[in-house]
Amino acid sequence: MATSLKNLSEYSQDKFTDISDKTFGIVVAEWHDDITSVLCQGAIDTLLKHGAQKENIFVNTVPGSFELTLGAQFLAMQEEIDAVICIGVVIKGDTKHDDYINHAVANGLTIVSLKFNKPVSFGLVTTNNLEQALDRAGGKHGNKGVEAAAAAIGMLSF
Ligand code: RBF
């Protein structure tokens, strides 16, 4: 995984299970969609690279990151979905909206994952400014969508 010392979205795939028959739901927030679309593509490319079938990847959008939780729940409750990947970008502003949204999403996705006993990965990029977000969407800090997909595959391999 990427760290401040290791910038690329590297991950260990030694123990990845066969995902050719697995079904993935991706929820993408429309806020900052120029960035979330890049993260989403990173997630899709990663699933395909590791053997997922294109027809087994379902992408849905929600208005903003706050809605990722319910979007994830709509997907997780479907029996045929094996794992859910959530993508959003929340950038700090003049108010504390980012704190409220980020905590709500982190807590909400945890609950959905435990409620449905399925991997629900947290591809929420939470930054102080636009530049930091771009750095994490195919920039110098890799692509967090790639890492969110890798986490979902990793948990399916658990
Ligand atoms: N949604 C995001 O995905 N990213 C943001 O950076 C973001 N900033 C917001 C800032 C404010 C002040 C508000 C009120 C909402 C913001 N939202 C953002 C939208 C939020 O996730 C949600 O879609 C709306 O609050 C409607 O429930």
C-alpha cells in the first residue's frame, strides 16, 4: 500500500483469490466528479487486471460522499454482490463539513460491511486541498481507487 515513503499504489497480490466469478458493486460520489471518475477507473482497471469479468462490475453514482453509505447498503443487500467499493473526494473548506462527512462515511461503511458480512472498501480521499486530491488520483501518491479495489479483493481472499 502507498505510504508517504512509497508513493505508488503498490499492494501485495500474493494471496489474492480467483475473482473471475465474483461480482463487484462500485459506488461513486458525483462531487468532484473529475477526480472521482479517475479513482473509479483505477478501481475498475484493478478488478479487470485481477480477473474480474466486465459484466460483473456494477457502477452506481450518488450525489455526494455523504450518500456513499446508503449507496453501499443498497448494493451490499443484494445477494449477488460479493464486495462493494466506495469512491469519493472530500476537500476541506471554510467550515467543518469535511469532518462530519468523513466520520459519517467511515462509520457508515463499517456498519454496512459488518451488517452484510461483505467487504465494503473505503476509497474516500479526504484532503486539505485540490492538489492533494489530484496527487491521489493518478498523481504522485498513486490512485486510491486502485487501492480500494485491491482492498476489496484482499478481503474476498481472507
Ligand atoms: N460531497 C463530497 O463528496 N465532497 C465534498 O467535498 C463535499 N463538500 C460539501 C460541502 C458542504 C458545505 C456541503 C453542505 C456538502 C458537501 N458535500 C460534499 C455533499 C455531501 O456529501 C452531500 O451530498 C450533501 O450534503 C447532501 O446530503
